[in-house]
Amino acid sequence: MRFVTIRLEEQEVAAVVTSKGALPVFRINQWKGTAWKTELYDLICAEQVPGLTAWYNAGGKEELERIPGVVPADEAVYAPLYRNPPRIFGIGLNYVDHAGDLGENAPVGFPGSFYKPASSIVGPGDDVCIPALPEAQKTTGEAELGIILGKKCKFIDEEHWIDYIVGYTTILDMTEESILRQNPRFLTLVKGFDTFFSFGPQLVTPDEVDDVLQLEVQTVHNGEVHAKNIVNNMTHKPARLVSLVSHLQGWLPGDILSTGTPRAVHIEDGDTIECRIHGPNGFSMEPLVNPVVDLKLCKPADDPHQNGQ
């Protein structure tokens, strides 16, 4: 089952992906007399996604095609899946190839890690903004597999990790690399600029993914694949990451785990940056695509992120 969040009548509402487009959850409630939460974060926190998925797989998929109110795919405007996760937990240098790009060794024992603020979130199609700071001379974009937690939990065994997640998504994580190279202690700063975390458009439930280790993550720059790798080549694989963090501090519903990139790419004004994720037997997630704007080239009045916009 696949969920999206779409902009509809000045609101951002949860919707289910159908063959015709995106059907808002509130339309399902109107049709069936159900009381599912109508925003995706609320659905996750109420632990209602597994129930909706069970209904979907037991005939709901076909029933959805008869429910009125679908937003056609070519008219749907996606928002981030949600805007205020409890935590965004990022993993750095998780593929050996990417560690080599920065002249580093891939961390062993414990993964490289960092937090990102919710204020950095944008959605599909929103501008990714290179900072106006004159020191910001090399911003990079990084495609990553995202894992979304579905339950409050601690002390998870690796073999049971998938019981505590609610789905997977595509992520673009940005880094202001030229500032980071001045001092590695600047990591949180260079990860936290506005627009430096895009995620969505789809949350794909775990039952759709036969083997997460066989998923291929691609960093795509201006329509061309810049780098790709499969999850099985991570130093710290999803089971390890989910279990480890659960022992360090636990998880909350809606927490986002960004698992690392096969390789970053230098982005500049006018570029597009994209995350594609594919798997065996024709599996794919809808790509996440964002245009790039360099704020150093904008007049202050042109900055779309000034004055609360």
C-alpha cells in the first residue's frame, strides 16, 4: 500500500495511491463511515496504517477504485509526507564508496550520525536553496532510502526490526560541504539549513518490499544517474540501524531514519536533484525531484523563504 500527502483546498491531507491518482483518506471515511485519521502523521501515531493496509490487501484495493473524490495523478500536488517528525536521524558515510569521496573511512562499530531539524523539510517539487552565505560554495545533494518508524519502542532485536516500522520513502539530504571541510564539528550546522531535507512523495508499506537489501538507491543529477548502490552494500544495514538506535535512545512514531547515500553530487542554481529507488521484479517508488535555487543569485525580494513564505 502507498500513501502520499497532497495539497487540497489549502490543506495537506493524507491520500492513498490508486490506479487513477490519489484518494484522500477523508473520502474513504465519507464512503465507508470509518474514522481513519486524515493526516499521515496522525495515521502513523495512531498506529492505523497497519489496519488500513490489512483492509487494502483483503479487497480494499479494488474497493478504492469505486470511491469518488480521487485527485487524478496529473493534478495531484504533493507535499512532504508530514512536517513535524519527532526526530530526523541521519546516517553518514554508510556506503564505502561515499566515504571515499570525502577521504574518510566508512565508520565501523557505530555509524556516523547526525540530526536534522524539522525546519529543514520541504516536499517534492519545492526549491532546494543553496545558502546565501558567501562561504557556501559547494552544496551537495544525496539520495537516500528513508525508513519511517511506526511505534514507540526500545531494545529491538535485529530480527524483529521490521515489526516496528511503518514504511519506506525516498529522501534527498543536502550538505553544505565547503563549510563542513573547514571543520568536521560543523556537521549539524551544514545539515540544518532551510530546505536541506526533502522526503516523499510516497510512503510504501513494508509488505510491498520483498527484500529491502535488494533495493537500489540512485542519486540523479539533471536527469542523469550520478551514483547508485544497493542497500546490501551498506556498512550498517537497516536492521542494525533500527535495532542500534532503539538501544541508544528508543524510537517514537513518525521518527525518520535516513540511511545514507551511495554518493553525493554538487548542485548548482538551475539544477534538479532526484532520488530514485528501484528493486527486483519491476518494483519502484515514485521518484522524488527538487529544483535547485542559489540564494546568492537572488535579490532579497525574490527569496521565497523570506517573510514566512
